[in-house]
Amino acid sequence: MEIDHFRQRILFEDNHLIIINKLAGEIVQGDITGDLSLLEMVKAYLKEAYNKPGNVFAGLVHRIDRPVSGAVIFTRTGKALSRMSALLKERRIEKTYWAVVANLPEPASASLEHYLVRNEKLNKTFVASRDHPEAKPALLDYTLIASSQRYHLLSIRLHTGRHHQIRAQLSAIGCPINGDLKYGAKRSNPDGSISLHARLLEFNHPVTGNRLRIEAAVPDELLPWRLFSEAR
């Protein structure tokens, strides 16, 4: 791993936290593929940057899907990890995503509430009725930011953190995310990504208490993101 290149992707770092702008296609945590994970990259960076001997601690606070890009929080201490995990559980980490869709949502701004059921074998989430025994409520707000000739940029505020929540809910209103074949997009993106990006994180620092607002730049060298450069 090229440490200087990796350093350019660091959105925030202090003695307690390190927040990285994940690339689409990277896995956050190791899985059966055996591919190098972002967690392993963070540990390698900390070991080299601070000349740490032996095993290096890095705690994972949350994950985003492999084809998704954007901000991911790691901790450098166990104390910070336990406190950040509590903030996550209490829904005190505010998350805003950007998504590109081909179909214009109606209305341009709304709250979506669905009941979702996860199928682990298919690794997919389905909208279900409220009385389904495995259904969990899912709530988000979306707002149309900008439109190009073919695509529309949405800002999405998550209020719950269900598996594939944004992907499933946007698909349910006829607006699958660009490139997301699993949820109804007509074609894939050339790099295998989907046009969903963890754009903004807002929370109180687990140690200092200071309010943090962490913004992750979108991969604007890629279509369709670069169509919306003026929106940024």
C-alpha cells in the first residue's frame, strides 16, 4: 500500500478517530473473498505512519456496501470504539448519502417509510407488509438536488440503518440507483460500482464532545458523478 496515496483519502484523524473516503469496490472488513480490506489498510497505515511495533489496533464503527463509496469511521482506541458504537446504536451519528438515479422521483422531496425483510441467502432486502414476522421499519428522507439530461442527483438522510435500506427503498418507488442491477437498474456501471456515496457524517466527538461534520468528496472523475459538479 502506498502510504502517501492512502493519506490523501483521510477525511479526519486525531488520537481517537480516523475517517476514510472509501473507494467503490473496496470491502470494509475481511470476507470470504480474501481481498484486502479497508480495515487492514487502516492498520497498515497506522503501523507505518507512527512506527508502531506489533499488532496495531483499529476499531470498525460501521460498514457500507462494497459497491458504495464514501465516509467510513474507524477508531484508534478501544474507548473511542465503545463510545462510537453507543452513538451509532442511539442513532446519534447523522448520515447523509448522495445517490444518482435515472428516474425522476415524485415528489421531488419526501419521507419514505417501508417495512423491510432481509434475505441472507440472496443478500438482498425486500419491501414487505407491516405484519410480516421478520419485517423491520425503515425511514429516510430524500431531496432532489439537481438533474442532468438523463440522471437525477438525490440527497438522502437516513433515520434507520437497515441492510441495503437506501437501495431497497429507492427501488420501491421506481427509482433504482444507477448501476444497481440487484435492485432494478437497467445497466451496470463499467467499474461495478453503484452510484451511491456516503457523503456526510455529523456527530459529537466521542472524547472531546466537539461537533464534527465530515464531508467525503464524490468520485467525480467517473460518470455520472461528474455531471453534477456544479451541485457541489
